[in-house]
Amino acid sequence: MNEKYNLIKDKVTQFWSKRNKTQKGILLGSILAIVLLAIALPFLFKSNNHYVPLYNNLSTQEVAQIKEELDTRSIPYEIKEGGKSITVPEEQVDTLLVDLAGEGIPNSGSIDYSFFSENTSWGITDNEFDIMKLDAMQTELANLMKGIDGIEDAKVMINMPKDPVFVSDENQPATASIVLNTQPGYQLEGNQINSLYHLVSKAVPNLPPENIAIMNQYFEYYDQSGSDSSVAGSTYSDQQTIKKDIEKDIQRRAQQLLGTMIGMENVVVSVTTDIDFTQENRVEEIVDPVDEDNMEGLPVSIESIHETYSGNPEVGGVAGTGEEDIPGYEAVETDDGDYELVKETVNNEFNRIKKDIVESPYKIRDMGIQVAVNNVTERDGDDVQFLNQNDQNVVEQGIESILNSIISTSIDKEYGEVTPEEKVSIVFQEFPDSFSIPDTKSAGIPTWLYAVGGALLVLIVILIIMLRRKQPQEEVYEEEEEEIEKSVAMPHIDDEEESESTTRRKQLEKMAQEKPDEFAKLLRSWIGED
């Protein structure tokens, strides 16, 4: 372990000793820059998340009020979203919300119903009161719509007609125009649009829904559905949506069952349906006997009359003076007679059933299921093996048994006998290699991390290139210095003892190495003296 450590230490020391001052400065500066950047990145991203929205979807007037108040308090802030949102430090947001609300900031300048309780005065005329009341009504309606999901802002304009002067005059209906600022990509459904019409119609007196116009910021009108709009599926778009939902539900169940049997990647299911959207309202009044065997009801009351008479009736009165007598015709005496009357009246009560029936729509009138099965059992390059006929028959029988059960329970029996065999189509074919069921996207590394890593990598590459460019020149300089040292170097005499002559010789050698010119002059002077 110590040997490896010493080896690594020697290599690092050797590498560092070969670098000049410029290279050492660049290397140390790059390492220091990378360390500082790594330390500063978390603080940079933390500082971005440190500011949280104080208010959103503000007007420029409201933003200016908040900005002025924050400047007065020396509180840092940031204005975003094109001047519609303002953010402040997270630890101060709750306190600012309470303080600004207590000072009535932001103040949009609109009048709501609280204005009347705060500014009561006897000096207001009827016209001024009507105008303020209308403005307050418009503001309250706009605030109600802003609270609905998907609506960021709303502008309401109401036209209230004057009250009639004479009793015989009819009241003119009011009208309303509304402009909604919806979130990007948000679509209002039919029932939501009808709810908006109903909300405005009930909030404003004498305002029928047909006198309301609603549009968004893209000049798209929201028309109210017809009288049957409360019933889903009354429009073509609703019907197509319901039809797709039904087909998608059946397709998902069939795909899951067949995929469990032969594999999700080996089967594809498609479903087509014929939906009956007819809605029927009818009243049935049914009278049934209590005793169905004898077709008799339940006796409620019985009345019996039994009269008998026998004898000779008396003849009297003036002939021809009775109500039914013939004038001038005398009455004739009758013989003895008998009279009997038997009468029985029975009041029976029957079962009287009254049914108000509303037949719901969305009945499946007909349905077809198409199935494609992969007949490839094994693939090895160009060598492909397919299902034989017996295996295809077994798979086909299994698919038909599953789909017949789905079809039999889905199609309404009201439309006659169901023959599932005629509504299933099975095809065996080779699926391409690229065919696969799409998978859900997995969470990946954030984009900013890639950007930071790429920047660091580019910086390191640039430093390495700069070091390599300067290294050959330094090596040339070092080689030249070594050659000069070799040419000037003189042999040392190590074995001689230290003496005055030895010391003088070493001095001469040092002078020859360091100051060759002076050494040459010294030699020439010695030669001249000799």
C-alpha cells in the first residue's frame, strides 16, 4: 500500500515539477473555478426558488400599487409574467398578505356591494345610486366567474332598461355581455357553459338566457345548448364523445383479456359501435285485476234490490186525463197480476298503475370487434416461424369465446336476437419488428443539470488543449538547456582530498560553468604570462 502511495506521489510530483509558472496558475485557477461553480450552483437555484408569488393575474394598476408599497417598505420583489404577477421572499409573503389586505391593497377601483355599507349618504341621487348598483352587480358577477376553474379574468357588461312609466307598458328584458379570459388550452364543456348562462340569468333580474352573450379573449363564442341541453348527448359533439368513450372502454377490456392470454404485443383490438341516442318520455296507465285467474277485481261495495207485488190494481180517475192516456179513451180494468224485481250492483276495485317512464339513451344497437393477431412464433434474423393451422384454430376459438361474452352482454336485447359470431372479425398476420405498445415516460434528469455538466466539460477540454499546446515548447526549451549543460559540464574529481588546490579547481570549474567568457579571458591571461 505504501509503495503504491509513493508511486502515485512521485508521479504527481514529477508532473507538477515539469510545469512552468503559467501552466501551474492555469491549472490551479481552473480547479478553483470548478469548485466555486459547484458550490455556487445550489445557491443560485435556491435563490430562484426563494421568491414566491404574492399576487397573480393582476392589472397594471394593481401591480403599481403593490410596487409602490413594497418600495416604501424596502422589501425586495420581482415582477413577472409581463407585469401580471409579483413575487417576494418566501418568509415575508404571509405577513405582506395580511398587511396589504388591511390597507386595502390592491385596489382595482371597481365597486362591489360593500361600497354601499361603507359610503352611505343622503346626498346620492337616484341616477347615481342606479349606476353604482349596476357597477357593483357587474363586479360581483365577474368575481364569481374568476373563482371558476379555468377562468383567469372576466369582464361583465349589463344593460338594465328603465322601468316603465305606465302600468300598461311591458317591462323590457335586460341584456348582458361577458368576456372571459380563460387559461391557455382550457376548453369549457357544454354543461359548464350552461351553468354560466344560468348563473348570470339568476343574478340579474328580468334577464333571460337568450339575451346573454359570452365569449373568450380569442373571440370564440360560447353558445348555450338547446332546451334539452341538461341531457348529455343532445349535441353532435357530445354524442361523438360518448360513442368514443364506450368504444374505448370495451376495447380496453378486450385488449386486457386477450393480452393476458396471448401477450399484449401480439394482439390489437378495434371496436366500432352503433349507439341509440333516442330518449323517450311516455306515460303508462295500467289497470290490472286483483284476481288474475278469474279476471275479477276486489269487491268494494254491493247493492241488492228485491221487489215483489201481486193483486188487482185499482182503476180510478177520469178517462183520458192521465199523462200517458189518450184523450176521450176510457181506461180498461185489468186482471190480477204478479210483479218481481231483483237487482244486485257490485263495485269492484282494480289495480290502477300509472308510470311516467323516461327511457335513457346510450343503448348499444350494434357492435363489431376487429382483432389482429401476430402469427409469428419465433424470429431469428431472416428465419421466421409462423403459427400452424391447428394453433390458429385454437387461438381463434379462445378469442371468439371471450368476445362473444362481451358482445352478448353489451348489445341491448331490445334490438332483437344477438348473433356474436357475425360481429367478430379475426385476422392473423405478421407484425413488424418496430411494433410495440407505447410505454409511459419515465422521469429523467433535469435539463439544467445537463447544461451545467456540458459547460464544465467544455471548460475542462479547453484547459487540456491549452496545456498540451504549451507542453511541446517547454520540452524543447528543457532539451536545449540539458544539451548546454552537457557541453559545458566538466568532470569532477571526487576522490581527491579537500585541499587548497582542490578548492581552487572547484572554483575554476564553477566559473567555467557559470561565466564561460570570464573563464576564457582568465585562461588567455595565464597563457600570455607563460
